[in-house]
Amino acid sequence: MKEYRISLKLFIILILVLPACDSEILDQSPQDRYSGPIVWSDINLVNGVLNDCYTQIAWGFGYKMLSMVSDECHQLDGYAVNYVSGDISGDNPRPWDHTAGSYTQFTQSSWGLFNRVQKFNVFLSNIDQVKDFYEGSAKESIAERADRMKGEALFLRAYAYTQLARTYGGVPIITEPFNVGDEYLTFERASFEETVDFILADCDAAASLLGTKNEMEMGRATKEAALALKSRILLFAASDLTADGNAVNKYVGYENPDRQALWTAAKNAALAVMNQGTASLSDFGAPDQQAMAEGYNAFFRQTDLSSPEIIWGKMFDPAVGERHSMNMWNGPNGYYGWGGSGPTANLVDSYQMADGSDFWDHFELDENNYYKNISSTYTNENPYFNREPRFYGSILYDGALWQQRAPAQREIDPLGIYDRRTRIKSVDGQVVSTRFGLDTRKGPFYEWCGTYTGYSMKKMLDHTVIIQSGIHENVWVEFRYAEILLNYAEASLELGETAEAASYINKIRNRSGMPDFTGDITEALRYERQIELVFEDQRFYDIRRWKILEETLTPAMGVDILEKNEDGVTTTTWQRILVEDRKVDPKMYWIPIPINEIQKAPQLIQNPGY
């Protein structure tokens, strides 16, 4: 497969051609309309337009991650506080204010996606004409190529609408480009059911036109990607939030849901991906748990999409302008990182032990919220010992080895160990020294960028990239096979096919070096989605579609670690601390349409509670 990238030559051609009309026409034409017949008469220029469409799709990497509006993370600068405190409104839809600037991934699910839809519609409205500019034998091959491109644009539009539907519910269905003078009053919200049906139609059309992953250029939409998107939206649609019969109105759920039919469609959509036979789970080294932890972490440091587990994602190449800086945005402050999204103790304490037992079977909190070991199996007082492999591949915790420090810190830490403890030395009752951890908010480097939770992300960061250099090339994985198997397992479970569901839940667990689950199967499924897909933009949608915001979006907790050396005797304590109070209002299951959009189109019905 060839790597998908925009050539510099083609970019220059587009810059020269697209504005090639007189000032009066420019004054009359929107900036996002690819004006002029020249563009649509040349398949190479059309390909450049399609490449631009791909750049309209954001990725999950960011300083302000979707994880911060779930129980996964706390955001350093409080960007999402109005959501997690229940104060979000149409006047202040932050963090879904699509004009918020850079470093935020909320643009990929905000109302501003309609600007992207406009570009996709421009492309779809013009692509069919390109074949008419070719003759003879070339015309057939150009027509085939144009059909593939059309499939790609249909996929991108379906993807954008999936993001909108999972955020706002039913939204206006727009299939033609806006024109100057178009009246906003003509756009009505479609029902949630109509919006889902529209997405499914685009997915089906895209799948019929696209090649499989090994037939398409790397990074382009594929048949498998269209089927995976269909699986994702159908799983969301079949879930309690939209299909339990209690939706407030038709814009946020089905009026007369047929759960059996919805779950069957969700199961069949996942099965369609599986039956393609082109995707498979990666081997991370299980049952060796240490190898598995390293393999799991390495999976998210790949620089291309060739892995058979990756169905579709986004690659980054600084040479063509696409780049991200995850180490800088979310790396520890002691390495000069910004510490943007700090994993919560809520998440950390959710990870099971190496034998599959629950963390709280071995630890408890005393009256002062200190962690106390009560285990007869794992007796070490350190709560980070003997945890399941994905914990070590995902979380930077006190004592975790990451990367070599900058020269200024190496004298203190020659190995590169994440350091979140405060060390106090006393002699005869008198404090003789205090040293704050390098990665704490009282440390000697970038202390204002230390996470409040005591933890930093490890998954999706790259220990081989020095923060000061800033530029990463590891890919964003939007769809992978593990998600599809979990989708299939959940739909099977909801259809009463318990043995089938258990089999696929355990496929994910066993690949992760974990034994088969025990206990409640629904809890086992939800654990696997939480842990396997952590930081992958799934948790926010899962806790909403399962209608468990109230029990999961609880106050964000962290850890404070104190090491005392008194007259040569060292003791260490781990104390759970409050980082951010959080409150759930039922309206938070859906995001409000920005009030300025309703002012332009007052016929749009606002979401419940706003």
C-alpha cells in the first residue's frame, strides 16, 4: 500500500488554480467552494480537493481531550469545568465551542462540523462531472477512480454526521452545498432515527464504492472503515440513551424503538466487519504480562496504519504539515510537558489485579482516605504493584520508568522515572530536608504544568520522542478490530446470546494476558471497553449511551504520596485526594446547540434541559 500524502506540487497547483477568478466572483463565492471548472476537469486536481476534505477530519490527540469530560481524566486548566459541574448551556457550550482555538479535540464533535459537511457536499456535488472531461479508454478508468473518491467523501460525511448524532442527537440533514443567500430558516432538525438512517445510507453507499484496506492507499477510507463506522453508530443507536423508550423527544431517541431489531442490526454490522477477513487482533505477547504491557503501549506508537488490527486512522508526517505533539501536550511537567489531561484515581483504581481480581478486593481506604493493603494474595503496600498489563501500558504512576530526563534533571533522576512523591527526612524529630517530586506541582521544573491527579498519560505518548523536539509521527487509530469485537459482544449479550458474548469478551482479555472474566457479564463487558479503549474517545459516548453518567462522572480524585525518613526508617503513604468536584445534571446526556446557531435558525429545537 502506498502512503497517503498530499504532494507539494499538487498543493501549489491548488493554490494557483482555486483563486483563479476575478475579484467580483471571489466576492460572491464562499471561501470553501472550489470554484472554477478547471478543478473538476482534472482528476489530479480533484484528488487534491479530496485530500483537503481529509484534513477537515480532526483526530483524538490534543491538549484538551474528550477524556476530560468522562471519568478518565481531569483537565489541567479547567477548560471543561462548566460541563462536569452541570453548568453547560447554549450560551456557553464549552468545551464544544468550535471557535475555541487549537489543542482541542472537541472540534471533531462540535456543531462546527457543519463547516466540514459543506466541503464534503461541494465535493460530492461535483465529482461525477470529472469523467466527462476524458475520452476513450481513459474515461472508464477515470470513472472508476472518481467512484472510489465519491465513496471516500461519503464515508467522511457519514463520519462527521456520526460525531454530530452522538453529541447532539438528530441534526439537520444537508446534502447540497450552501449557496450565497441561502436561507437558514429552511433547515430543520431531523429526528434521531432519520439522522441514523442517513448515516447508514452513506455508509452503505461508501462501502459499495470503496476498496478493501489492501486495495486503497494507506490512510484513505476503506470498505472496512465504512462498515466499522456503521457498527459504531448502530451500537450507539441501540443503547439505552436512545432506545429504551424513555427519550424526551424524537430528536434524542427513537419514538417507538424495536430493541430486538436494533440490537440485531448492531450485531450484524459488527459481524460484517469480522466477515471481511482482513482484520485481526495483534499479538502483544500474552500470556507474558510484561511483554503484553510493552506490546500494548507500542501499538499506539506505530507510524503507519499497516497493522491488521487497525481498520482506519490518521497518519502524521511533518513534511506535509500534519503533525501533533502529544508528549508536550500531555507529558509530565518534569520533562517540560504541559500535563494537559491527567488520568484520575477513579480510572487508576478501576484497573484489576494481575489475576483478574478487583483492586478493591486487596485495598481499602481508611477514615483519612489512605490506601491500606488488606490482601492475603498481594501483600505489598504499594498499590501499583501486581496490576493488570494494560495499566502499565497506559498510565504513568509514581515509580514508572518512562524516558531519560533532560540534562538539568539527570543528576536527580538518571533513569527517567515518573516521580510524584514528596520526600521528607527527619532526625530526632526535626525536619532536615524536603524534596518534592520532579513531576509534582511543587517540583523544580514547570511546576504549574504538573497534573493535579498525581498521574500522567503513557498510552499514546512516545518515550522515544523528546518533548522539546515536539513533533510526533505516531498514528491516531480511529477504528480498530478490538472495538468491533466488543461491539459484537455487547450486541450479542443484549440479544441474550450470553455464551457468544462471553467468548468475545474473553478474546480481548486473553489477548491482554488476563484470565477469563468472573462475575457479572455486563460488568465484564463494560470493564473491557473502559480499559481496552482508554483514551480512545469511547468512554464519553459509552457512559452516556449506557445512561450511567450519575454513577461515573463523580468527583475526580487523585493521589498524594508522602515518603518519610525518620531517623533512617522510611515509610510511604498513598492518600486519595479530591481534585475536582463534579455534578451531573440530566441535561448533560446531550450537548446544547449553540445559542448563536439557534438565533440564525430559530426553528431548530434546542436539546432537553437547555
